[in-house]
Amino acid sequence: MMGRALLVIGWLATLGLAGTAVLGYVGGGDPDLMRQHVLLALASALLLLFSHCWIMFYLIGTGKAIKEAVKEHGLDAAAVEETKRFKNESYPALMLAMALAMATFILGGGAATGTLPPLVHHVLFWATLVAQGRALLREKRVLDANERLMADLDRKLAVRPATS
């Protein structure tokens, strides 16, 4: 359930990024719209960072719980390897989306002050949006697989006789 909530926050961050783009492209230098653009960009970037960081922690936590259950109850160790695969599959995409979001926000200041060509900010934004979309799709796939793995382990533990 927590993974799903974090995924929703990631989608909200993506909508915020899209709204930020609208304000930036429509703003045309209007100071009020540019202030809104910066504030929405900050909020969206922070939501993006929050959701991806916490999904990484969530996968670490569930992986640890699975590892302990496997060890404690003598279950198939393949489940532990599966949790490692989840992290290896998702972390690079999450890190890329976070790095691009930070770079886009930070370098947006350079574009606004004229010390950086606006094209750099525009290219970074579109790269961020694509990376964020890919990260969300990968997160969903990994969270679904993680949920299935935990449910499978729960079923196996439920049918095992209690040991004293």
C-alpha cells in the first residue's frame, strides 16, 4: 500500500512538471507567471525526489524483511535474489530522473538570468520528463512484482506448520 501511495506522489510530481512547462512556455517573461513557474517547479521537483527516495527505502525495507523471513523460516533463497533484482532494475532509472530534475531546476536559474542559454533548460526539462515517465513505469512494474513476491511468501508461511 505504501508503495502505491508513493507512486501516486510520483505521478503528481509529473503532472506538476507538465504544469511548470505550461507556465514557463506561456509566461513569456511575465514576472508573476515566472514566479509561479519557479514555485511549481520547486514543489514538483521536491515531490519527485520524495517519491523516488522513499520508494528506494521501501524496496530496501521490504527486501530486508524478505531476507529475514527466508532465513528464519528456511524458505527458498531465490526470493532474496529477486529483491536484489528489483533494486538493480529500478534504482538507475530513479537516480537518473532525480538527477535530471535537480539539474533542470538549478540550471533554470541560469536560464532565467541569461547566464545559460535557455535551450539548455528546455532540453533538460524534456529529458527530465522522459526519464520521469520511464522511472514511473519501472517503479510500477517493480512494485507489482515486489507485492506478488511478498504475497507469495505470506501464503507459504501461512500453510507451514507452526514450530515450537
